[in-house]
Amino acid sequence: NKTCQKASRKCWRVDPNNAAIAKDPEEKVYFPEARMARVTGVPIYTMSHHATIQEYTEGYQAALQLELGQGDSLWRSMGCALGLLEAKPQTTAALADVLVLCDGGCDVLLTGLETGLATPVEDMAHLKAVLPLDIPEKYIMAL
């Protein structure tokens, strides 16, 4: 559609040429993922705020598959990590070298004792969801 492509049940790919933002030069629409995609010139993936850790993991898998074309090997590595499949010797390189999660805000940097936190539980769910992915370096950055 005009705003994004559905990658999984709870994940959407936002294109840098997003029509919703292109028609909003005064930035009245709250859609930070689309603005980030436009500024960086690369697709941004966004997840629903109402999802389980498994649904977040599925979203990250779908994003990797769309961007890197890692079909069955991606699902196999995920299944092994969750203990659903028997682990086999690694015969291929990692899916990617680095994964960077971007948090709009600073909740992920806090201890949880601060007042007025917005989404620390959601942030932690994302961190947990990427653990099984076969990517050697994983980072989160607060924007």
C-alpha cells in the first residue's frame, strides 16, 4: 500500500519513498519510522507495540528474509536456537555481520526505577527476540 509493506503478522517494511510522509512536508503525521527511512535512504522495519516475543522474532526473521533472501536456513537456525530442531554443524556464514536495533527514546538505557518510563518492557522484548538470530554482533541505539 502507500505507507508500508507487511512483512509478517506484526512487522512492516517502511520504504524511504513512503507516500504518507512525502505528502506531509510540515511533519504533522507521527510516523518516525518513515521519517528515519527517508533521512537514511534505507528501508526501516517497524513492529506492532502489541506483540509477543515470538511475534517479534518472527518479524525480525521476515525482515532478514526480505532483505537478505535467507529462506530455509534462517528458519532452521531459529528452530535450533529455540530447541525446536536438532542443531547441525554450521555450514554457512552468519545471516549478517551486525544487527542494530534503534529505539526512539532512551527507555532502553534506563534501569527501570525511573518515573515516567514509556516502553521498557517492549524494549526488553525486542532484545530477547533477537537473541536466537544467527548474527554475531547485536547492538541497540537510542535515538
